[in-house]
Amino acid sequence: MKFIKDFNSGDRISDIYLCKHMQAATTKNGKTYYSVTLQDKTGTVDAKIWEPNSEGIDDFDSLDYIDVFGEVTSFNGQLQVNVKRARLCHEGEYDQSLYLPVSSKDNDEMYNELLGIINTVGNKHLKALLIALFKEDADFIEAFRKSSAAKSVHHGFIGGLLEHTLSVTKMCDYFSKSYPALNRDLLITAALCHDIGKVKELSLFPTNDYTDEGQFLGHIVMGCEMVAEKIMNIPDFPVLLKQELQHCILSHHGKFEYGSPKQPAIIEALALHLADNTDAKLETFTEILASTNEVGWLGFNRLMESNLFDTRVEE
């Protein structure tokens, strides 16, 4: 199978791919065509079916697996597949593991490392909260371990939420050792909980799209609510500690223009924001580098707001 990450302009492909999304559209001349997003575990690529009613184009829909014959072209600097034939595939013709992006890190190992960090939290109320979430809530744990951390920007794969959460938490642990003013127990708990709302904001793969609740409320508000619900069942949980933890969650995007309901008002909230932003940005850059076959200058990237350069230039 030729994976999407290995596509180059001029390639001819004849393989099975997941149709992540399909939509009918119309050209300026009033001609109907299909705009399709093809997906495998290495990424996605835009595709066009310019003759949707021609022989060789089966009826199919979003989330169907289709056997595609076509040519890879370049349009406005982005690869695009010009589909000549598309056959609807049936169960048994494809292996789903080839089409759903999965973290390169072992899920069990990451989860056990996360549990080990929880064991180091000394505050009995915060530890009780973490145990209620990450050790006792089976439905939450299953969703948390399967969820992505984003639809597409960073950690947009199965296990991405776990990987991102663990990375942010370990960074916060480092901060706590370097800056004694930080309350480690509060910071570690906030790091572990900062994105828990994403299990409700995004649906699981293969869809990995925003839910109605996610569109209306967003993961920051939902995560704050989830923490409050668990705290209700923990006797004598200090009111101020609850507010500090919720503030960390509400402010972890750092600025209002980044969708943050609050800006950091305590040092733990600032540390969490910096760790979250650092991991997200470095992972975004890492995924950009992994998705291109170019070397040297890569062109302007909207997400990074810069003309990027790959330092791994071939000699």
C-alpha cells in the first residue's frame, strides 16, 4: 500500500483509502464534482472527482472505504488526487489499523506512567480527584485513552490526548523542581485535568470531529464542569483549592484571543499555559516536518505564522 505521507506529484495510485469526508460541489461553469478527503494512518489528502456520474465511480459516502485509482497532482502548493475510478469496498477487504492514525508511543506504557505520577501527588483531596477520574471512572478512562488531542492541529491521532497530557504533566513536573514557588500538587493535577473535556468535545475515530456539545461549550468549559462534578463526591474538598484548580483549567490557553475564558492569575496557571503551549507548538512543528518530503525552506505556514526551514537539510 502507498501511504499518503509518501505521495508525490505525478504519482499514480491504486489502493484502498478511507473516505473521511465527501461533499458535492459545483464549478464556476455549473458542473457538479465531488470534493473528497482521503485518509490513512499517515494523514489525509484532498481529492477531486471531476466526473462523478462516469462509469467507474461507485456510490459512496463519508466514512466508507473506497478503492481509488487516480493521479497525484499539485494545486496551490498542496498535493491533490485526481480520482479516475472509485469502487466502494466491503468489510473484509481492508484492515482498519492502516487507516486510523495512532500514537507512535505505547498506550499502556503511557497510561501506566500517568498512574505513577498520580501516586506522587501528596494532597489527599487532589489525589482523590485524580483517582476518581483516572483509576475508577472506566468510561472516562476508555475515552481518554482513545481520544485525540485535536481535530487536526496537533496530536490528532488515537492516543493523542493521553500523549499530550502526559507530556504537559512531565513538563510541569520539571517546572515544579526548578521554581519552588509552584505548588506541585496543584500544578500536576491541573496538567492532568486541563484537557479532559476533549473526551466530550471530539468524537472518537474514525470521525474525530466536533460534537454538538463541543461546538456549543468547548473542552475548557466542559473540563471545568467535569472536575466540579467529581469534587462534589469528595468530602471536605477545600473551596479555594477547587477554585484554583478550575482557574488553571479555564486559563490554560493563556489569552482571550486564544479562546481562554480567563488569563492566568496564579503562578501554577501560568506554568500550565506555558507547558501546554510548548508541547502543542513543538508537536505541530514535528508533524509539519514529518508530512513533507521537501528539504530546506518549506514555505509560509499559517499555524506557525512563519516561513519554515527544515534544519535536516540533505548534504
